[in-house]
Amino acid sequence: MDDLKRRLLQRIIRTMPTQMLKTTLSKWARLNIEQQESLDFTQPKFLLTDQLLALCGESGLGVKHITELEMIYIIDNPNQRLWHAYQLLEAGDDAHSVEVTNFKEQFKVHLTELIRHVSIKIKKHTDEAVWIRIAWGDRSSRPNHLKPTYVVHHLQTPYVFVTNLTSKTMPLLSQALVMATRYSSMKDANLSGRNLSAVRDLLMKQFQQVFPSKHLQPLGKKNQINSNPQIEREQDEQSETRLQIACEAFGGGTLPELQKAIYTLETKLKDNTNKIMTEREQPFRCVVTFKSTNILESLRHSAMTGIASTPVTPMLSSISQKGRNHFLITDKGPGPQRKL
Amino acid sequence: MSLLRPLSKLPDLNAANVLLVENEEHFQQKLADVMVNEKSVIVQVRLAKSLPLPMKQEKSRPRIDLVVFIVNLMSELSLHSAEASLKHLAPGYFLGKVCFMVTNARNASVPAERMEAVRKLASALNCPLLFAEDQTPDGVTNAAERLLVILRVAAGCVPMTTALFLSNLTRCTISTEAEQQNSDYDA
């Protein structure tokens, strides 16, 4: 148990920058003020870990409390992980009346019913979000605190954001969440990104959207700035229209930061002369990935400057309009596979 | 669709008009900002993404003395766009009133064929080919100065010389293989 405590603390301290340590520890509030002041933040981290561990022993703090420290740090710095979005489907009648304490209780009960060795910690953050930390165990092993799953859910919304979830634990979590929130099922929203608030904003459409209109709005203030009478833009109107179209497709103002857009094409060879390939069971797969520090901003810029042809293809514009960045494109025709 | 003609309008006194055509619309703005600071003549800069120019401003547009095609070697599109735009110029322009400016030529990832294509294009049209550095302010000033020299001649602001005469000296030439072999042999 002591070994686990040490390893957990070591890992938390190592990932945290030293400047953050002090504020995070005071937020944690498990150590009294004298203990906090006795810590020397200038010493190397491994010495600091030892000192902190001794203090924890003094105050009788266990693994449970240390996970709390980790949680505080993650809540303050959510952008170091890859967040996947899930959508809850078919709300029950009482889905809108779920409140925090009820949700906490229900979630814990349902999850522990499904799997015995699990450690759950739930915290309500200031911005109405419920943060859940789950350490999964096996049938025979204790919960593994070193690889916890974090779940963020805003009550009364149909979206859930998850990081570090394995396919093995996915059905368990989905079932517990669905029961606790009174929805009937949960599906992958095909959206992931490192910036939690961006992923949330994109799904909940909380960014400036531009709607089609015949009259050009004064979006292109940039062009009017250079009012030097000796410089004249011949095709000002065209670039204005391009800007309008680009903003209609991707949204105006600052756009949510997404890192990737992935398109997977699955298709079958159709050639009467080549029987072997045509009758192949597996489809051919082609994956195209766009990467950028802010993919939406990049795409908008390339549409604006005419690098991408306008009007923008629905393939690209549906990133912001449908709020997803993983797309599966399959052959048209009858079949349950067709998704886009 | 209208051709842009070099001599269809009367010139203004002590004024030079230059048209910068660039598909990316990035370097042209920087160049324009520097070029308008020229004191000896009044420089009017018009910016365009590609030709033809819109008909609407046909009346208010002054006579264009020099057309500069800016080609970013990093992008294929930039070259194609410049090639497509060339069709909308009257033949009279090619008597010394067109020049090509190439950026990013020093970049290692530029395919050699693209550079070759630009060179061939410029030499086929008897136009000068300038190389410019678009990343540093110094490079932009340099490029602007070189353009201004050509522009002042093309606008007729320099006595005793004409655009046609200058272009005979500055136009891009590629020697054919036979000539190259000869010169190697001479050396």
C-alpha cells in the first residue's frame, strides 16, 4: 500500500510543473498551513516527493487523498489529455430532473454492481460539470490507480467527455452512465481533441456562427484597414465573398481548437473482369488525416485564400456543423454501413 | 472577358501604375506597402489574385504600366494560376511590360522541375525573371527596389530608354543544349 502511495505521488509530482505545485497543494487543503509552509519548492522533485510523503504519513493521508490531489490538478489542467466525446441518446422522462447528489449515488451504485474492484471519485466543479475519476480493477486485482479514466459530464446535457478509456471498460461505463442519467443508450460522437473546452464548445455549438445572407456583413474589416489610396485591391469583392463562405462553413471569430480531422474511406473494387478482387470480403481502406494546432482555423484560412475551392465541400464543413472529426465514408447503396 | 491592353488609356503625369498578381495574396501586400513610399514618381499599386480583372472598375482603372506575376515555388497552384492569368494580357504587354517574380526559390523542398517550368515560361515570353526573399523585411525592400527600377522605365519616367530596350537586356534566357555544349567546349 505504501509503495502504491509513493508511486502515485511520484507520478503526480512529476507531471506537475513546480509553479503549479504550491497552488494545487493549497487547493487540496489536506495539509495544514504549517505543513504547507515547511515544504521547500526549490529542491529537486524527488526530494520534494519524499518530504510530501512523510507529511502525508504524519496526517494519516492515504491513496484516496492522493487521488484527490491528482483530480484537482487534472480539473485545472484538462488540456494535457485526449478527450473523446460520447453522446447520450433518447432521454427518459425524468432525465431533466437529475441532480448532482442523486447522480453521484446512482452512478456509484450501478458501476459497483457491474464490477466489484473499482474505485470511483466524483467531484462537482464550479462550472456545473461533474468530474468522475475511475480506477479500474480486474476480477482478481485491485483498482489500478496509475491508469485512471476521467469522465466529464455536464448535467442535463446529452454529452459525456471521456479520456483514457479502454474498449474493455467502455460498456461498463456506458451502462452506468446511461442508468444514472436516465437516458437509454450512449454512442460515440466521433469527436476527439486535446482541448476539453474546445470539444465541448464544438458539440454544444458555443462558437460564433455565421448564417448565409445575401448582404455581405462587415466581416472583412481586415481589408479596410489598409486605406492607403495608392494601393487598390481589384478583386476585393471576390475575397469578401470567399471570406463570407468560409465563415459560413466553419464559423466566425475564434474557432475551437481541434488537432485532427480523420476521414476513413471504405470501398469495394467493382470490376467485372477481376473476380478475385471484386469478391473480396474486406473493403479497401484509405485514411486521410489532417493535422494542425487548430484544424478549423487552418481550413477556414485555406478556404478564405482560395487554396481550398469554394463553396467548401460538406466533408470539411461538417466538422464544425456536425461537431465531429472522425468520418467513415462508405459506398452508397443499400446496407446498414452508410454513415455520412 | 476582356484583354488588358497596355496603351488603351492616356498616362498620368509623373505616375507609374503597377499590377501585382499573386494567387496567395500575401507577398503582394508587403511589396505594395514598400513600393508606395517611392518619392521620385507617384506609384499606384493594384493588387489582384488572378486575371482577368473585374469589368466594373474598368473605367476608373488607370493605364497599367507593368504587370508582375508573383509565383510561390512552394505551391503548384501558384504557378498554374499565373499561367492561366497570362492569357488575359494583350500581346503588347510582352514587349517589356511583364515580369515574373519568384519566391521561395532557395527552399530545398522545391522540385527542380517547377523552377525549370518557370524559367521556360519566362524565356518563352521574353520577360525578366526576378528572385525575391519574402520572409525578411530586407528581402521585401530589395524586391520592391528592383521592381521600381523596371517600373520607372516601363512607365516612361526615365529619359532615353524604353521598356522594350530594357527587356532586351534583362529578359530571361535559357540556352539550348547545343549552345551549352559549345560554351563548355570553348571554356
